[in-house]
Amino acid sequence: MRKQSSLKRPLIVFPLAFHFATLLVSFGILIAVALRVDSGGPYTDEQITPVIARAVVRQDSGSLAVRMTPELAALRAETPDLWFVVEDDAGRSLSFGRVPSHYASLIGRLSDLSYAQIRDREPPYDLVAVIRREIGPAGPLTILGHGKLTELSFLFLMASNVTIIPIFLLLALTSLVVTPWIVRRSLAGVSRIAQEAEQIDTDRRGRRLSEEHVPSEIAPLVRAVNDALRRLDEGYERQRRFIASAAHELRTPIAILRAKVEAADDAPTRRLGNDVHRLATLAEQLLDLQRLDTDRNDEDLDLAEVARRVVGDLAPLLIAADRCIEVRVDNRQPCRGDAAALERVLTNLIQNAIEHGGRHVIVRVIGAGFEVEDDGPGIPAAERERVFEPFHRLRPRSSGSGLGLNLVQRVVEQHGGRVSIHDAAGSGTIVRVELNSR
């Protein structure tokens, strides 16, 4: 079977992949533009200014002096043409190395500046310099210096100022967290109608799926399902009315036929009595199925009284058929239900026990339930689920209608209970009905 596709892939995974790809492409384009924003060429590595600031000290007279620190010594060894000019806010300055004459006019005014990258147009790039404000042992300083050259200056400037990377990280995080949340929130209505659909069954007709909270793209599907449910309800109602009408119409001719058969003088005609009785039982069971949906009247019940009443009504028929029946009350618990419906359940179970060869039938009340035991041949384990199907017969030539146990199951389920079949001691069958206690 082909695995069902999920909406998570097209609605979450694909957009996230697209967002990340867009971010990477945009980042690459930005880097390319940054590297080619001008005519090209090197820049002075701005990391030299902190080293210079830590090497500048203030003398007792207030003037500035350079102290050859290990960092500065390493920087000078790496860049022999190192030079710089340092100036404090009071205008005191010092120079180190060979400062190009082009910058002579800046000496004494460096404190007015804070940030710059200067580059000449042609090799050997002797005029390439950087201006930065730093704080060192001598206090705030403005440094103009020339040191190690780098080709990735613009990218390095962006990274060192920590401006572009957080933006991309924020966009990535937003895509990763916000997009799934938006999708889940948008599809919340779908989960809601799925829960509503799980509550629809044959005993809860007339229910419809809500269209209020579903996306507009799914609303046509919901409306189509609701239309299908409406057509099914209408078809079920037509079928129910037909069965009820047919059963009602059959009762009168069946009663007339039974009277004529019982009054007949010849034996062959009287032998038709069993078939007429079977036909009458079928009509009554069809009416019982119709009543399940319309004539429910729950009340507090004493199952022992219900059992005695049903057995009392059936006892003459059982005695005439050379059968015996007894009622045993092991313990009783009050329960709530439709007395007439449960009487039909018990009647059908007793008739079914007699139908399948039971000569001794026991009706046993146990708590909020009861069971009917017979001493017949029993029901094979493989058939114990199928016997509850409509018109299923354990023996094809049986005189039963095939609706008795199906009617029993439907009534018990409407009462929130369950019915099960078990082996009796020795031989025979026990059909157990368990209801909810009050």
C-alpha cells in the first residue's frame, strides 16, 4: 500500500528549504558585492590599533610615549614598514616609524576623527592606513596607522562590527520557528473537523462537520462531505420508513393467515403454522429494529423483575415444547434502561437458545447484567462474532430469521453495554449481557 503523503512536507519543509536557500544566496551576493564594491586593492588590518593603544603610555609630564611591548615588537617584526601617529584629546601626539608627508596636515587634528579606512590607488600602497578610536593605558586615543595589508577588508569590517551575521541568524531562526507555528495554527481547523468526523456513526445521524474554522481551500471538501452525510441520512430514513411500513403492512395478513392455518381441518395446512410463526417473528423483529431509534424510554430497572416477567410470559410456550426454564438471581444491582427493549433482548436470547437445541434454559441475573445459558450443542468460537451480523444463521436451514442476535447487540450497545458469547460448563452456550450500573 502506498504511504499517504503529508502536508508537512509541502507546507513546512519545502518553505524552510526555500528560505534557507534564499538566505544563503543573499549572503553570497552580499559578500560578492562587498568584495567588489570598489576598484579593488588592500586595506590595513585594523587589529593593529588595539596593539598600538596598549603600547602607548603617559609620562609624568603628560606627554605620550611608546613602550615596546611584546605585541608591538611582534607586529613590527611582521610589518617592517609599520608606522603610526597617536593623539589624545588634548592634542598631544607622538609618531612612530616613517609617517608619509601626505598625513602631516592631520597631525594635531586626529582627535576630531574616529573611524576611517584610507587607501591609495596604486602599488606599493604606502599610503594605506586606518584611523580608530581606542582606549589604552594612556586613556582615550585616536590612532592613524599603517600595518599589515589584507584583501578581505570590507568583509572583515562587516564581521568585526557584527552587523550582518545577526540579521541572517535572526531570519534563519524566524523561518525555523515561526513558519511551522503558522502552518500548525492554520491547519488547526482540519484537526478539529477530524475529531468531529470520528464521532459520526450509525447511531449519531444528523451530525455535520463544522465549516467555521477550516481554511477556505478545504471548505469545499467539508461541504462535499456534509452533502454526502445528508444524502446518507436521507437514504437511511427512506429505508427505515420502508421497513417500518412493510412490517406494519405484513402484520395484518400474517395474523389472518395464522388464524386460517390454525383453524384448518387438514393436517398439511396446520403444519404451515411454524412457517407462519417464523414470518410473524420476522415482522416483529423488523419493527423492533425500527423502534430502536424512536421509542427509547429509559427508567430505573430491577433486572430480576424484568427476567421473571419475560420468563413468565414464555413459560407456557416452553412447557408446550417440552422445554424447561428457570431464573437465578446471584446478585442484583440497579441499572437504568428501556424496560421494553431489554425485555425484547431477553426474549430473543431465550428463543435463540430453544432454537439451537437447548432443552434446559437458565436465565441468570448477575449484578447490572444477565446471561442466558442453554445445554445445546454450543456455538463454535469462529462463529461467535458473525452470529451478530444481520440475517446470519449458524445453520443455513435453521428456522430462525437471523435478526435476533443482531437486535440484541444493537439494543445492548445503545444502553452502553456489551454482549458476549461463552462456553457453558459441559456443553451449551452462555450469552452474557453486561450493562452499566446506575
